[in-house]
Amino acid sequence: WFAFPQSFIFFGILHAIAAASLVGLLFLKLPAVVSFLAAAAAFAAPLYLRSSFFDMPALWWVGLSETIPRSNDYVPLLPWVAPFLLGLGTAKLLHPLFSARRSRSAGTHKHSWMTPLAFGGRHSLLIYLIHQPLLIAAVYLFSLAVPAPAPDPARVYLLNCERACSNENSGISCSTFCGCTLAGLKEQNLFDDLNLGKIDVNTDERIARIAGQCTMDAQSGEAQSGD
């Protein structure tokens, strides 16, 4: 909340796990097929039952809002209780089979192949909290050994230019205008200084002249293509 007030985590994966665990208590004594049917309903609900009624913050956790709220980790109950119920139903089906096999093999195997799976299921919170720093550290070390290639300054310029041009609704071909300005900057040896922040695009007259000329070129090009 304090670090990201505009996108704080109000119902993330930990909330979803806790809520799904409470929902799962209702299905423990029911047949596996009931869990499967409920999982199918939970998966389909956001496709058919979205409503503006659920747009209020108090109901964002349900997952039926028409407008998806901003959050750094948003895992609403619907549809994400569906995989939990699928797992619960599958466990109810397979548990008798595994229990029978374990009973027959008791004393013959010191460690079952199911032990790692059982440990993961019983310590999911621990695994969740540890995996992120481990993965971040691994990616960081990999980036040191294999650095990412530097982005092409010209491509970055074109992307930023076209995005800004589109937002302004200038009425010209943004790709034509931006390609023209890039060529003009390079021709006058201004492109490198611009990337280094040595040029103020808002006050430099050279930039203004290039932009003005490219605007006219883009407009005349569109007029000719229209003719």
C-alpha cells in the first residue's frame, strides 16, 4: 500500500490460496464429481456473469467486475478457485489408489516418490516466499554472465516518436513523420547528442525546423497518395 498505492495488492495469490482453502472445506465430504462441476462453473462464471455491480472495491475479490482493477498481483476467486477444485477432486479420486499402493509396499521402500510432492503441498507458503528471491537472484547472475544486447537507439527513437505522435492525434502519418525526423537528425549529426540528453527538444530551433519540415513532407505525401 505504501510502496504502490495506485496498484497495491488487495487480493493476490496468497489471498486466493486462503480463500480457496476455505471454499475447499465445503467439498471435502462431497464426491469428486461435485468438485469437478463446481470447477467448471467457476471457470465459466467470468465469461458469462460479469456485471457492473461487482465494480465496487468491496467486491473486486469475486472476479466478476466489468472493469479489471489495477493491482500488482490480482488473483480473484473466480475463475482461480477452479484449478483448486480440480486438484481437490483429482486428489479424492487418486487418494484411495495411492493409499492402497503405499500399504502394499510398506516396509519395502524407505522413501516414497510421493514425498517431494507431499512436502510441496504441505509447505506451499514457504515455497511461494522462497522461490521469488531465488529466481530473481538466478536471473541477475545470468544477466551478469550473458548481458542483454543494447537496444538499437534508432528503433527506440522510432517507437517513442510514433507513440507520442499517435497520442497527439496530429492527423499525419506518424511512421512517415518519425522516419523523416530520424533521417534529419542523423543528417545534421544531432541524433547522438539527442540520445545523450544534450539537446532540449522543446527549445532547440534545429529540432523545430526538422519537425516542421517533416510535418509538411508527411502531409504532402498523404495528399499525393490520396490523389
